[in-house]
Amino acid sequence: MSLYELLRLALSRLRTSRLRAALTMLGVIIGVASVVALVGVGQGTTSNITARLAGLGTNLLTISPTNGSTNTLSLDDAAAIGKLASIGGVAPEISTSLTAAAGTTTTTTSVVGTTPAYPTVRAYDVWQGTFLTDAGIDHDLRVAVLGATTAANLGLGASDVGSDISVGGLPFRVIGILQPKGGSGFQNPDDMVLVPIGVVQKYFVAGETVRTIGVSVSDPAQMTAASAEITALLRERHDLAATDTADFNVFNQTQLLAAASSITETLTLLLGGIASISLIVGGIGIMNIMLVSVRERTREIGIRKAVGARGRDILAQFLVEALTLSLLGGFIGIIVGLAVSAGIGKLAGWGFTFNPGTIAVAVLFSLAVGVIFGVWPARQAARLDPITALRYE
């Protein structure tokens, strides 16, 4: 019997018992939809985290004081690091939370004191106006560059570059607005006001120390070597003996990105594995309904064998029916899963991540379910004795 004829018989049989076929496919639909949706969510999360971390800076090393220690990093430390041959840029930072106001509109935002190298180190682009200059840093000018979210919160746009705002009760001239990176909630990279670092030290934060030092390494291949050089330099500058615990940490952005990707990929596999359990349940449903079908069609099987059908023809017929059920359920499940994944991605803000590999795996899973859970009922049908089958009531 040809494959076309087997498919025709399978579809004809499913049409005669539509409700039962639909309920049988429901388990496969839910299983495949769960796998596709959860894997899609996992991949979207991975892509979002990777993009966020990659957008934090170019070949970035971040130096910060160790937990529990007082701030020991200084502008002199940053200047010394900038003299290393492997370093492309250094941006020391001091930050505090203050209220900014433009006319009667106010917002609470992060005020970051830094230097002209900040856009290079942290991978920012200026949308309108200019960034901080060496002259502004040297003379502690009260000038400000706004993040995209802060500018929007204050109701400022391109035409407002050159206007004055109030930051912490002091007047500042807006000299630029940054391109948005995208983000929301706590530590939104677009919600900040950048001012000369000396201004923050002079008016808002007491002391001469800095919170962090961002470092851009010239060559990505030199990240580990640059980290080692910075560690050795700072230990020497801080008079630390070989046995002393460092009072600073050097975070490698590349290593952090790799670790985050590894964690999210593992989470994606875990989610897919959990969702695949429902596929097993759907497969059991197919096996159950096929066994019932064999019992109901015992006389039909006997007649087919009596007129010359071979055991393998009966086996193929029932196996194709099981495969048809699982594949139809699988295709519907893929559509539902993609729709759910796209909806969650839109709500979460990372968009829709389509991976053809996920679809291929879902189809293979559907085939596997049909074969694994359809073989036994098909073999039961193929082994029926035709005389006994014809006598069955």
C-alpha cells in the first residue's frame, strides 16, 4: 500500500471521529506549544541580557572597591591606569541620586560625575549637542549631558540643548543629549545626568574618592592581560603586600557576558525539558486512543487480512494514523507556541526571537511521539489472527 493511500485512510479515519481526534491531539498541541514558547522565552531572555551587557561598554573592565571596604579608588589611580599601553580609555565615576528640574517639571535621577572618555568606555553616542570636554572638567563648569530617559522625563528635546536646568538645586547648562540604549526600571542606563566629576565632588559628594573606574581595553584579546596589569598597578599604588587582600575588584565584561550567556542557555534547556514532559503525556494519550481504536476495529482488521492485507500493511496503517495525529498536533502547537512567545516578548520588551532550530526540534519531537507511542498499538493490530478477529463481536 502506497504512502498516499495510507495518508488518505488516516485522514478519512480522523474525519469520522473528529472530536476524539481533536482531544487526542490536544495533549500534543499543549506539549509542543509549551516547548516552543518556553524555549523562545529563554532565547529572548538570553538575547536581551547579552545585548544589555554588550551595550554597557566596549572591551570593558570595571574597577570598584571591595564589599565592606571604604572607597579607596581615586582620580590619581584612574590617571595611572590610563598610562598603561593596553588601555584605550579611562572614565572614573562618582554618582548620587538628585532631583533635576526643567521649569516646573521635576524628576529624580542618577547624577554621574565623569570625564570626556565616558562615551568611549561605556559605548554611548551623543544624539544632540556635545559631550563633556577637558576644559569643562578642568574648570568644573556646571554643564550637563542628559540621558534619553531623563530628557524625556523633563520634557526636553533637541531644541532645548543650550537651555538651563536645575540639578540638586544648582543651575546647569544642557550641552547634549545621549542616544537611547533602551532600558527601564532600576539602573536604567538612559536615566542619568552626566556632569564634570569635579562638580560632583565639589557640590554633592564629599571626599576625593571615586565610586568606580571604567576602563576600555584597546584590543579585546588583551582583556585578561590588561586586567592583570591593572591589578598589579593598583596593589602597588595602595601599598598592598603579597599576602594582603585587595581592596578593589576588577570585573571583566567579557567573562561576565560569557557567564550570563551560559546561565541563560542552561535555563532555556531546563525550561524546554520541563515543557517536554507534557509531550510525553500527549504521547500516552495517542497510545491510549490507538489501542482503543485497534479494539474497535478488530473485525475490520480481520476482514483486511482475510482479503490479503499483510501484517506490515496493518502496522503501517495504524502507525501512519498515530503519526498523522502527532504531526497535526505538532504543527498547531508550533503556531500557538510562536504566538505565545511573540506575545511574551512584546510585553517583556525584548521582541520576538525566531529560531528555526526550535521549530525543527519541535517537529522531530512530534514525529518521535507518534512513532514511540504508535508502534505498540500498531504491532497489536498487525499481530491479530484474522480468524479470531473475524469472530470478534
